[in-house]
Amino acid sequence: MPEDIDAAVKASASNFGSKDKPRRLIDTKTVKLVDFHDATDIDAIPPYAILSHRWIEGEEVGIQELVQIQELSNGDDEETAKLKKRSGYRKILQACLKARNDKIDYVWVDTCCINKSDHGEVARNIKSMYAYYENAQVCYVYLSDVYRPKHLIQTLGTELAEIGRYCRWRRHFWGVKGRFEDSEWFQRGWTLQELLAPTNVVFFDRDWNRIGNKTQPELSPIISSITGIPRSVLDGNVPVREVDAWSRMSWAIGRKTTRPQDQAYCLFGILSVTMDLDYEEDVKTAFSRLQKSMVKAHPDKYEGSSLADRGDELYVMLFYHNILSRLGWPTREELKMPENDLARFSPLSPSFQRCDQ
């Protein structure tokens, strides 16, 4: 891996908050792929919805398989029939249906809108992923492990209208299994940016019943307690980019990714930086490179700070920073700590015990 990453950082640091959009979308009426790679103006790419979900092994439909379904849609091909029975294909159909109901003509789904056999395309999409979600009209979050009893669905609106009864609703509505707050979606690495980047995030249960929007007063406190992300950020009152870097990075700690290095890579857009992907490095090395990328991309803010000087301890510091925020300990902003004093949040710091004074 080249040590000099200046070019890569400068070339794509602007992806955070950029106008970048996907160059391949699904037509929600025909469920066919439409290519926009020849579009010279990013504004020529039409408005689109975007799907956030967990990948299920053996159930997803890739780009070649979706093309196969399109080409043989009227045939009796046995293999195509099996593809259509996959839960991944049903997700695509449901996402298209929700988008059509919202009067949106296109939708982007990561499983079938990226050519996984083209490593260059995969890398480009990963580096632009935050912008894809940020620029979507709406993000549909499909929670396949959240179950809502049918007899309660009809009364949901009434229950939510009476916010004073919220705690009782939450206890009885979700039951023992299939609770919103227990969804595996909240534990995955890549779903963090999918929660933060879009303004409009709508959750659905496994039967595609609408649960609600991330900004709703009934859901926002639950999401905040699960993720450690302040409600002010979820509500959009505080832009993600205005939250200190340590807090942003700490939100990813404890989340699971199929490949360990993605614990660092999934933070590209959230931190407004990027770097080359190297799936042969370990997690600590990935976080160390991420720290160096941040300093290179924002030297006026981070050079000379603890972020620049303590790369070897970065992962441990973030882990404890995350724990303290979830326990309700004061944040750096509340303590009015300067950016270069963030090391006090580390248990390796002599002043750690005094960080709430």
C-alpha cells in the first residue's frame, strides 16, 4: 500500500456533502437497470430512493442475476424462477413499490446496482457511498428481523398519538422477540452512514409495514440510546460534520462488518476523507491510516492535536469514548475541551479519571 495518500485524500475528500449520485439505478416501474454512466452533468441523474438493509447469505440478487431475470421474465426457466423466490428479489420489488407510491421513478439497491466483479467500480462506489445516501430523496430501511403482531398494526397510529402512553406502548407493542431496538441492522458497520447521511429515513418491519421516521419523537430517543448518536444529530439540528471527529468515529465502535477492515472504511463519508482499500491489513492499521488521512485532509484542524499524535491508541480511545457517551458522561463540547485535549477520554491518559471535572 503506498505511504503517500495525499492524492487519494484530496481527490475524494469532497465526497462528504458532495452532489455525487449513483450511475446505475433501477426503474421502479419496469424493475430494470438503467445506466447513467454517460451523464456528463450530475444533475442529469434523476431523483431516486435508496434501500438500506442487511445482506442475507444466499438470498441476495446481484447485477448479473437481475439482468437474467429481466431477460427471461416471460420464460419458464427454472433457475430464473428460483431467483425470483429469493428474499433479496422481494426486497427489490418492495423498494420499487414504496418508491412508486412516493412518486419516485428510480431506486438504488447496493446488491444489484454495483458490478461486484469490477473491483474499480466497487472501490468508486464505496468512496461515494455516503453521498449516494445523502442525496437520495428517501432511504427505506428494511428490518427483516423486526416483527409486529398484526393485531397491533391497526392501532399503532392511535397509540403513537398519545405520547404520554409511549412507554406502555413500547413495552407491549414489540413483545419479547422482534423488537425494533434489538434489530441486527443497528449493529452493522455500513448501516451507520445509511442512518446518518439521508435526511429522510423511514423504517419498515419484515412485512414492510411502516414503523416510522428516524426524526419522530417516538423513535428518535430509542435510536439514540441504541447507537450513542445524540438526538440533535438524528433530528438534523446539528449537522454530522459539526460533531467532533472522536465522537463520529466512536459511533462505529462495536459494530460488526463481514470484513474487519470495513470497521474503518465505513467511516469514509462520515469523516469526509477516504483512502485506498487494503483488505490484507488488520483493523488497528486501518484505523491508524484513517487517522493519518484525516490529518492530511484537514491539517488546519488536526495537526498537533491528540488525533495526530496518538494513532497507535486510536482504536482503544474510541472504544472508551463510545462507552462514556452511552453512559451519559459529559461530552467534549459539554466540558468545553479543546480539540487537542481529546486524549483525556482515553483510559491510557493520566487525566482520564478527571475527565468529568
